[in-house]
Amino acid sequence: MLERLNEAMDYIESHLGERIEAAELARIAMTSEYHFRRMFSALAGVPLAEYIRRRRMTLAGAEVLGDPGRTLLDVAVRYGYDTGEGFARAFRSVHGIGPGEARRTGAVLRSQQRLTFRLVVEGSSAMRYRLVEKE
């Protein structure tokens, strides 16, 4: 199951500039959309749509700061926003600053790292113990 979740994460990463459908992610993970959303939120600690938005804004932020020759509208369109206003709202909600101001000031932006799911098992070793009564 974790392998399929990671395949869904690969799909998200390779389609951040496009519309990402939860149904397609569920198909990749071989589960229903309902269960995929619930499982993702439980494991990641953030809803699926919020994770995708944060990932887009992380990459968009890098372009806003790193490519001054590219217009803000070009960056907005690249990450699936139809208007500069919608992009600016999303950018501000993630980074706490508008894209124009971030570019002018070279602001420090927030980053959402790519998620990878893996299994960690703890408590598998035996422990010796003794019960002692205290007076």
C-alpha cells in the first residue's frame, strides 16, 4: 500500500502544473477516492488539496524569487491559476506575503517538502522487567 501511495505522490509531483484529480490519485493507489482522501489526511496530517496547494506555492515561490525575467502572471499560469489575483491570494495564504513583495524584497518563503511514505516499526525488541512493590 505504501508503494502505491508513493506512486500517487510521484504523480502529484509530475503534474503540479496541471489539474490534479483525487479520483486519478485514488486509481493509482488502488482505492476509492473517499478512502484515499481519508488515508492521505491521516498519514500526512494535512488534507490532500492543501498539500497540493502548498507544493505548487513552494515551487512557484522558487520561480518568483529565482527568475526575475519571468512575469508573475507567467508563474501563475504555469501552476494552474487563471488569474493573477487568485495566484496572489494562494501565494499570500501559504507564504504570508504577496508574490510581488516577495520578489522585491527577496523574502524568506515557506516550503512544503515532497512527502514520501514509509513504514517505521518501533517496539519490536523484547524488554526485561520486574515488578517491585514499594511501601
